Amino acid sequence: MDSTDTLFITGATGQLGAFVLAELLGKLSYEGHAGPILCAKRSTSSWQQLEMTEHFLGLKSQQLTSAQHVYWVECDISDAHQVQNAIVECCQENNIGLPTEIIHAAATINISPSAPQTTNNEKLTDQMVLLGELLGVRHFTHISSIAVMGGTALLGEEETISPEHFHPNRSDAFLSNYALGKIASELRVWAGQAEGLSISIIRPGVILGMGPMGNAPQELWLRAFQSKRPIATDGSSGIVDVRDVAAITVKAHRERIQGPTIAVAENLPFYELIERMGAVMKNKNRITVFHSEPWLDRMRAVGFLRRVPVIGKFFTPQVRIMLFSKTKYDGSSGGAVHSYRSLDKTLNDFGTFLHKAWK
């Protein structure tokens, strides 16, 4: 990536996108991007995440929202042609070149069993790849998820999987709607590569960061913050600091690393993660742990309840996988791009900040 090129980024008003923007402006790990940065923004988007990010990083007010070479483009990224028109208008008004690079960080985050079967993620990615084709961009970076990967171990058994694990043909019956949407999104990016588009793909694990209390990425922190007794299982997942994902994203984009790159710093059981988050948030209530033995077999035994309206979604194979999977993720590909922070530092930095901000 030429540091003077015009860059277009989606999701900059969200948790990850705000830190990607901070990274691009040289406020985190690496030298900033010298060229114009165009940021997509819905008319209804709030500045709250960006303002909190400025506060967390110790920046002056509006150093992210009103940086000199940052231009906010009001548009709907589900319509590539409308976005193209808005970009052309912005570039003409400000006498800057059209974008030659895209970082697609926007996503709908909802892994709950009640998440709708249709997801915006596939459509948003499809339209942003189309935008890249319309603009003739030289490189496209997509933020995917470890949800697109799967191994062969039985549920409850440990297995470590690597970047090459990508199984879009797995049975829909065992995949969450979120995972299905992310798989379809990544397939669209791979299709773009087959048509000549230069791509980088980042697959982060569970991202720990900070933001407004009501936002989806802060669900785990909210559980740790609330005074009621937290509940967790002995299933596990890959964990990573949002600052590290932002650094990996920007560096992989600049170096045009084809990837896919897994951004996972540590693999941790859910109960241990919630317990450690609760300690930082001053929640002294003991955690209730549902161990895979005997709860996995018990949930299987009542699997017929999945057909019951309303409550059925909590007894599906997807929920059992989400709660009790012990898959581990090899994050060395991301670590080779940027060194991870320790989980203790991540928890202390964000937990201490949020405990004060949410009081």
C-alpha cells in the first residue's frame, strides 16, 4: 500500500473499526497513513464509540473524528453503486484521488441462538467487493472470523486448527447463522480474488475491547460487570485484544499478506475468561460453571425440544457447539505479523477503563 493513496474503510464507527482508524492515523503501533482516509458512515451512526476510543487512548477530543485527512462519507454500504457515487462526490469536493485500497471492517455481530437466519454480513461483503471492482482498487482487506473454521474432532474433545481450515461445505445443521453469514462473506472475497482482486483476510477470535455498554461487542464485559452471579461453561475459544487485531489488519493490508491470517493471542475456557474479567470489574460473585460432563449429554438427551416454539433455539446442535466446543486456534500467523499483548494486560487495560466509564 502506498501511504499517499486514498483509502476507504468501512465500520470505523464500530469497536474494531475505531481502533483500525486509530492505527491508520499512527495513534497505536505503527506509522500512520499519510494519504486521505475515507470512512463510511450511516446517517444514524453515533460518534460514541470513537469518542470513547479517543478517551481510552488518551487522545484529545476529535483526534479521530476530525483528523485533517479523514473524510466521512455518508452512505449505505449495502448498495455499492450508491457508495461509489458518494465517494466520487466526496473526492471531487475535496480534490483528492479515488480510493485505491479498501479495508472492510464493518460487520453485524450476533452469535445468539435468536439471531435471524438472514444476515447482513454476506450482503455487505458482496457489495464492498463489487465496490472494489467498480473502483478498480489494488487491494482489499476483509475482516472475517474464526467462526468460518472447523475441525474434525468430536464435540467436547480438544483440537487445534490452523489457517488452512475452512470448511464451507459443513452441514448447516451444525453451524450458527452468524457462522453461515461469515462463511458466505469470505467465499465472496475468495471469488473476488479468483477474478483478479488482490486480497488479505483476517480471522480474529473473540475480540476484547471497549465501548458503550449497550453495544454487542461488550456483551462479555457486561456479564462480568453486572452484580448478578455469572454463568459460563468449560467450552473455550480464541481470545485477542482489539488493538492487536487493528495492528494485524493494517500491517497485513500494507504488506498485502494473502493470508488467511488468524488473530488469536490465547485459547481460554469461557469460565476462566469470565472469572478473570469479573475480577477486574470488581464483581466478587462466584461463577456458576456448567461442565461438559454431564451437561453436554443432558442437552443432547433433550435435543427433541429444538422443535418447540420459542425455547427450541436453545436446544439445537449449534448451541451445544457454541457452549461446549474445546477447539483451539493457532494464532501464530497473526503473531508473525504483530506481537500479541498478554491477556492480563488486555483485561487490566479494558476492564479498568470500563469499570470507571460504566459506573
